[in-house]
Amino acid sequence: MSDTASKAPGAIVPSADANRWKALVFIALAQLMVVLDATIVNIALPSAQTDLGISDGNRQWVVTAYALAFGGLLLFGGRIADLWGRKRAFVLGLGGFAAASALGGAATTGAMMFGARALQGVFGALLAPAALSLLAVMFTDAKERAKAFGIYGAIAGGGGAVGLILGGFLTEYLDWRWTFFVNVPFAVVAAAGAYFVIREPEGGRNRNPLDIPGVLLSTLGLVALVYGFTRAESDGWGDAVTVSMFVASVVLLVAFAIVESKVKAPLLPLRVVTDRNRGGIYLSLGLAIIGMFGLFLFLTYYLQVVKGYSPVKTGFAFLPMVAGMITGSTQIGTRLMTRVPARLLMGPGFLVAALGMLLLTQLEIDSSYGALLLPAMVLLGLGMGTAFMPAMSLATQGVEPRDAGVASAMVNTSQQVGGAIGTALLNTIAASATTSYIKDHIAGATARPQQQLVQLQGMVHGYTAAIWFAVGILAVAALIAFTFVNAGRPGSDPVASGEGVEDEVPVPVVAH
């Protein structure tokens, strides 16, 4: 069954590439590398900080330098992929990411490490949209598209947890530097495979000149936004620099929207984001990521600090969530994507994830992994995998080929900004609740063991307080998916710019 019959006006229908499934292997490998890097470095951070003599005040820059470059340059990276060609951007992004990773692994000073992380972010911002847009233009058959995006969605969702396992192994048994060096073989294999296997469809380039004002305003606006949330986590929401970052971000992004509505060849054509379905997907995905990032952070600390798990054991504890994501994405999402409207996968998916999160509000110091954490993680994985898969497919479906890169970049941008917001917002809520709990209960604890117990209880109380917010955020994501996403079956009805396709459109379904 092909979805090529009703493409958006002006769209160029690419012919199916005989090597597309081989290409998927290398695209998925590159995506896994980028997602792994988001968590693998966190595990290695304490060891790297000691070796390189990085102060406590500056250690956040190992994470922040990457987040700022990656989040700020995503739209620019997506536009470059549309201009140069996705294959070229993909291979260049891989090569640059590998070189930056090698530089990070060889770092001898904190400044060298920060620079390497920023460079990783720059090339990641070129690589991530190119990877997703290659999938969007190479897989046009509904059934094949469902399978391809199922695999991609599973990697995008579960790769972070795999990073915790790999990071734990490398840090514990080898050296923290290997959490950087491990990217090099990933990148070399993916780049070599992509160079020989990927054949990008003709006619999908956007050869308009670069919108330089749009590039500057969007990059500065997104950098200010991500840095504002990052700084709020460490310095508080009332900090003068934090507030000024948020104000600057609003001014710059409003100016960006005005410029984009007036220039002849915009960096981000407003038709990409004002479409009801894509706008709803970007918003609901961003909200869902807020909940997910906060959860990874809290569960990692809970398992290691409260339960005393090693880094490797902590990584393995996340495996049920990864299994749930893979199942939700490749089995539930893929099998139903050509049969039911996207909102009937995304909305229930976010609600199932919210149910898993709701279980985690019952966390206590002595909570059983098997009785509480295991079912919660499975529900979270199943829900997120089921929701992410159609969302990623529909976010890039029906866009004109010349806009594929920038539409893909918006998916990554919503995830990146969501991650920054989630880490800062939920961490602040947790820290405030913990401080309040300890203040109210520490007076009654006279002995040292009692005081330590109160501190651990306060920590867990803070996590559960923040997780309640995450439950609410996921419920809102589900509401947005049900309300805004009105396109038909995402594997069969392309979303033309500006209008959603009604659910009742009759579509022939090919049985699996």
C-alpha cells in the first residue's frame, strides 16, 4: 500500500530506494550514538571531573555546552541538510561528531572538555535532523514507513537507558574516557555505510539562499531559552541572569517569528509549525520529554543513592523500560499505525505512561523493585514507545521534500527544549520539597542514623512531589494529542500543510 497518491501540493514523490532497509541500519546506528551520548556522559562525569580538576561550579558545563550548541543550532542544521542534501549533511555530521568525541576522550583540561562537548553539539545538530529527514524521504510506503519509524522511535526512546548501562560498564571497568572514544567506531561504521548505501531521492533540495537573520535570531533565542532553564536549576528561578535569559529568549523568538512571516525564503517556513497536526505533535512530544527526563534523573539518584545500586546495576534496572519502549514502538505502534488515527495511539500512549508515573508517586525508601519500580517502568516504556512512534512519523509526513530537514529539526528541538525544561523544572520542585521535608522533620532526629534517615526520606519525598507534576504534564500531553492531532491514519494519510485530514477518509488497509 502506498501513500503517494495524495501528497501535499507541490510535493515530489520519490521512488522507493532498493537499499532503503540497509540505509535504515546506518541511520539507526547514528541515532543510537546521539541518544546514547545524552546519558552516557552523565555516568562518567564524576570521574572526569576529578581527573581534569573541574570545579563543582563548572562541572555543569560538560552537559550545558553540549545542550546549548545542540539545541540552539538544530533549526540551522535542519536547513543546511535541506540545502546541501541530507546524505552529505549526515556523513559530515557523523565525521565531525566522531572527531569531537575523540577530542573529548583525549581532554587534558576542563576547557578542552567543554570545547569538545560544544563541538559534539554542533555536529549533533547537523546529524540528528538529517537522519530523521532521510527516513522521511526514503520511506513513502505506509506499511514500510510504519516499520522504519517503529525502529527509529524505539531507539530514540530507549537509547538513553542503554547509555546508562554502557556508561556504567565503561566507567567501572575501563576508564571514563571510553564513554567518548566509543562514539568513534559507531560514527565510522555509520558514515561508511551511509556513504555507500544511502541514495537520497532526487528533487528534494531547498536551494534558496540561507535566511541569515532567521539563523541568528533562532539560534540566539533557543540558546537563551535552554541556558535560562539550565541556570534556573543551579541558581534559582529568581536569579537576575536566569530572568534576563528568559526575557531575551521571548524577545528573540518573537522577532524570529515576525521575520519568518516576511522573508521570501524563511529558515522555518511557518506552514511547518502552524499545521494543526504538526503543531500538536511538537507540543505534546516536548511535554512528554519533560516528564521523561525528570524521571531518568530521579530514578538514577534513587537507585544509586537511596538503594545503593552500582552504576552498572542501575543501568540494568532501566532495561524493562527499554524493553517496553521497543515493544510499544515496534509491535503496538507499527501494527496499529496504518489502522487507527494517530491520536488513538498518542493519547492512550501518554496516558499509559502517566499511569506508570502515577505508580512511582508511591516511592518510599524501602520500595520493592519487583513490586513497584518494575511495573511502573514497563508501563512507562510501553506508553512512550506507542506514542512516540506515530508522532515521529506524522511530524515529517506530508511536508514538501524541501522542508523535510527543518520539520525534522523541529521534532529534535521540541525534545531538546523539553529535556532542558524537564531537568530544571522537576529538579527545582524536588529540591524545594526535600528542603521543606527535612526542615519539618530533622528536629525530632537526635542521633546521626536518624538524621541520615530523615535526609533520605526527604530526598524520596522530593522525588515523589516532582513525579506528581510529571503525571500532570503527561496528562496534558495526552489531552493535546486528542485535541489537536486530527489527521487520519498516519501511515496512510499525508498531512498537507494547513489542514488536517479527517479520520473518516476511507483507506485500504493491508494486513500484516
